[in-house]
Amino acid sequence: MAAVVVTVLLLATTAKDEGPEKVTSAASKECAPWRMSVYLNKQPTPGERETAFVCANRQHLTFNGRYAHIPDVHLVKLGRGLCEVSLRNDSREIQTVMETRGFVVNTEENTTALGYLCPALNRRRFAEEEAQRKRELNVIATAERRCASLLDRRPPTRPSLRGGATVWVGASGMFDVLEEGSDTDDLSSLDRALANKVVGAAPGDLTILTADTDTHVCVAVEAYEKRPPVEVEGWEKVVEVGYKSTDGEMVFLDEEGEVEEGLPDLAIHDAGRYRVRVHMRGAKAALADDGDARQAFLVIVYPGASKRTVVLR
């Protein structure tokens, strides 16, 4: 089947012209409404589909360069054949098209261009995107339910402030505080965390390691005016380190550098020296199947001058 499709596509693109045939220019007025960079989500009416498809390819060379100047009619024939290939979604057939015609069917830009020409492809793409969106929302909702129990904890003494969040951890395998005035080239915070497998600190830089990457973890935070009692029951590891706040904004940041919602500024006395006690459990569960939001952290902060690292459990 793949060979037949490729043969049809080849004939469509190598047929000799019978008289002059139109080659729409990317700079033409016809193409003005179909600039992907500006009108990415605009969809053509039935009468506009072929023009929109041709313009998308003229502007972005979506097809291999060998098709840049073929007449519109042959470009449309090629597109309709590729629509059929895309809708069948046969990986071997798609690979054959890529190898013989130099065209990758399923890139985002190519799929958008083909969607102009064949609405069925768009309907399938939109359905897949909606299904993916629902899966992602379900993952987040499940993670938040799993983390809710950590926020129900009752501290033995009353903290000055507290908060909690379901935190997404990307490929770095950590979540951190990075204040203004910290040395972004200094990796000592990470090195110290690797040494005790939980937490490390440098001026303005606090690093907490997670067992897995690309996952949610449950994080609760508490700040105290003075040293609270040590709690180790129910935790796998408890490590306390000294930390210097360089600008008085001790907040955890997400992957985009934004403040994690639900986790307040822990520098209750502005810039200066603090002690940070990190409790961790669920490392093995986080590495199992369905390990999302299985690892939990409790981060306790209070004023303190000591720079020592103390492994409490």
C-alpha cells in the first residue's frame, strides 16, 4: 500500500505541465490571510481550503524545497495524497513517504497545513488534543488529592506561617529557592544536596532533591520564630542545613521561574541567616508505576546562625 501511495504522489508532482499553470506567490494578496505566524488558528471555508494550503506551503516551505515552485494544482494533488497518508496514520507508510519524498507528515506545521486542505485531519487533531488535555487535568487532579493529606498535618507548635502545594518537578529532579544576589554559577548547593541526598544550601540558593523527574511532589512549608521540636516519626529522611537569605525573598520557583502558588515567602525576618529542616518520605513509591505525587516533603524554616548540616534521620 505504501509503495502505491508513494507512486501516486510521485506522478502528481512530476506530471508535465500542459500549458502555463498558476504558481501562487507567498507574497501575493491571496496569501495574506494565511500567514501561520499570525493566523495560526484561523480555519478556511470550503472554498478557501486549497488556497490556504498552497499559501501555507509557499510561505514556510512546509514541503521539501523541490516542491517550492511546482504549480498549485500539483501541490494540491500532493497535499490530498498526504492527507490520506496522515489519516491512515500507518507508521511504515509515513516512514516510506519521508524516505522517498523528503517530507515529514506529522510535524506540527505540516499537520496544520494539511488540516487546511482536509478538515477530517483537523477534527482528528482537535479530538486528540482535547483527549490529551483531559488526561493532563486528570493527572493534576489526582496529584492534588494525594497531596491534600499532607496539608492536614497538625504541627506540635504553632508556626508563624505555613502553606502547601502540589509541585511539578521537571527534568532537573529538584525544586529550589534562587534569590537575587545568589551566584548562579555556584553549584555548591546542588553538590551538598547530592552528598546527603536531600538538601543543600549556598547563599541565596536552596536545592531539594526529588527521587524522580517529570513528576509531581507534595510540598508543605512552615516558618517559625524560634527552633521548633524535631519530628522524625513518619519520615524517611530528615536533614537540617544553614541558609543565608540574600534578599529576603525565600520562595520556591517553578520551571518558568515563577513563584510556586501556595508556598509563601519563608524569610520571615527578611534577609539574613536561617536554619532549614527538610523532611522527606515516599522516595521508593515515587519510582514505582503510577508514582506521581507519591513523594512528600515538609520544609521547616526558622532564624538561626549555624551553618552546620545535621542529618536527623
